[in-house]
Amino acid sequence: MGVAATTRHCIFCEIVHGAGEASICYQDDRAIAFMDIQPVNAGHVLIVPREHFETLSDVPHALAMHLFDVALRLGPVVRKLSGSPDLNVVVNSGEAAGQDVFHHHVHLIPRRPDDGFDVPLPFSGSQMPDRTLLDAMAARIIGELHDPVKRTSREQPASLGA
Ligand code: 5GP
Ligand code: ZN
């Protein structure tokens, strides 16, 4: 089990271990992908690590990259078979972000113009902040990225423009 191993019942662990029913469309030694049980559109796939990690923040970097790599490999296939050129690649990480199943997963969602689904950005509930606020937040992020105490070996110094 992963660092965020849980004793709670996990439907995706059951699927990974062959104890839960699923329509699997891809598998390798670290990941499996299967059809979402309640798809936005036909072809909606979930890409799931075999090991249990609750949220994106818990997933080791290399594994997170691998899941995204699987998403990139499946993307053209899903687009072809669904007949839809458009896709959302979605990760809901944490309760406030709308995560319902606390075994990390990547959604690959083929989209149709009038399917009624939406990831409503830009957010209509937000004012556009003053440039100074945007600059200040960007500067704080750059500061954190360059902090030698917090930086881990895999992170590269930021070249974020500013
Ligand atoms: P979340 O809100 O956690 O990002 O998304 C969870 C997704 O898992 C939903 O789209 C939901 O339809 C799907 N899901 C929930 N339970 C099952 C299940 O037992 N089997 C499959 N294949 N998908 C599930
Ligand atoms: Zn799990």
C-alpha cells in the first residue's frame, strides 16, 4: 500500500485486485484504466494507479507522470472511437475539488458540443484581480520554487518569466 494507505473500503482497490467488476481497457505493472461506470460520454476512461494513494498530492512524482503518459497514449484512441476530437483530462484532488473516490485517478473524458458537462473556466464567480495581486502571487510561487530548503532534487529552478 502507498504512503496514504487507507483501511477504508476502496472500490478502485477492489477493481485493481480483481475483486470488483470493471471494463478494463489498459493495464501495465503500475496502472490500470477502465471505463467510468457513469460516463459523461461513451469512452469516458479512468486511469488509476495499482497502488492506493488517496489524492494527487500523495502520488509519487514518477507514478503521477506515468498516469499522465497513459492518458496521453489512450487519448487518441478514445478520440477515434468516440468520434469526438475534444477531450477533458481531469484530476479532482481532495474533497473541496470534487473528488468522490479517494483512490487517485485521472479522468479522460471525450466531449461533445452539447453534452451538458462543463468545467466552467473562466470562473464567473470571480472578479479579475488587479495585476499587482497576480504579480505578487507569481513572485511568491517563484520564491517557493527557489527556496533551497524546500526544493527537492527532481525540481528544476523555475524560469517563469517574471
Ligand atoms: P471523482 O469525483 O472521484 O473524480 O470521480 C469518481 C468517478 O468514479 C466518477 O466519475 C464515477 O462515475 C466513477 N466511479 C465510481 N464508482 C465506480 C465504480 O465502481 N466503477 C467504475 N468503473 N467507476 C466508478
Ligand atoms: Zn484504493
